[in-house]
Amino acid sequence: MNLTQMEIVVRCTEIDVNGHVNNAKYLEYYEWGREDWFEQQGLDYHTMKGLGAVTVVARAEVDYHQAAHQNDRLVITTWLDGVGRTSLRMRQRLTGPFGALVGEALFIIVTVSPETGKPVLVPEPLRALAAPGT
């Protein structure tokens, strides 16, 4: 399982009127974590495009467990959970101070042609990162 971790610090512009991170910001955090995951696997945007595929989110499931606040240091943990024909499942976990679980997410990502936007097969270098039987 190619697991990556990325640390971020919650900024004042990410806080809502209730004094904690706005729920929509978590989607952005997870996006940062997925981008970092792809880059650490040597599959940055330009490499993927060269393989004839880019990725788009088709589904997002997010569970919020506790609030994060300004200046909290958060760790975004990301891993590939499975690969299909033209899609993949990525799971992510967001932890806060003292390892407290802040949120969990599942993303269904579709590989599409950069030219047509139509689904294409998951490129082999990405497929090879999946655990056997996924």
C-alpha cells in the first residue's frame, strides 16, 4: 500500500463563523493530499497526461469526526485502495493534534482522456501500485 503523509497548518482564512475549519475546506485538504500522493509515486499531472490520462473526482464520501481550528497541525494520510478498469478508489485520513481523528474520506477517481474527457483505462504504472486483488 503506497501510503503518503503530508502535514499542513490550518490558516485563519480557512475558519468559518463557528470558529473551526469550514467543512468545504476539508475537500481542498484531501485534494492536496491526493496531489502529493501522485507526485510521490512519480505520477504528477504532466506524467499522467503523457500516459494519456488525467484524473477527475467522480464521488466523494467524507466523514467529519471532530473540528479542526486555526494553527492546528493536521496530517493528511492518503493511499490507493483499489483499481478498476477506468477508475480507482483512494482513501484518506485527516488527523490533528495528538493523533486525534479529524476526518476520513473515500474518493472514486476516474481516469479520462485529456483531449476528450472520456474515460480511459487506468494507465499501467498507476495500476501497478494497487495491491493484488484490488
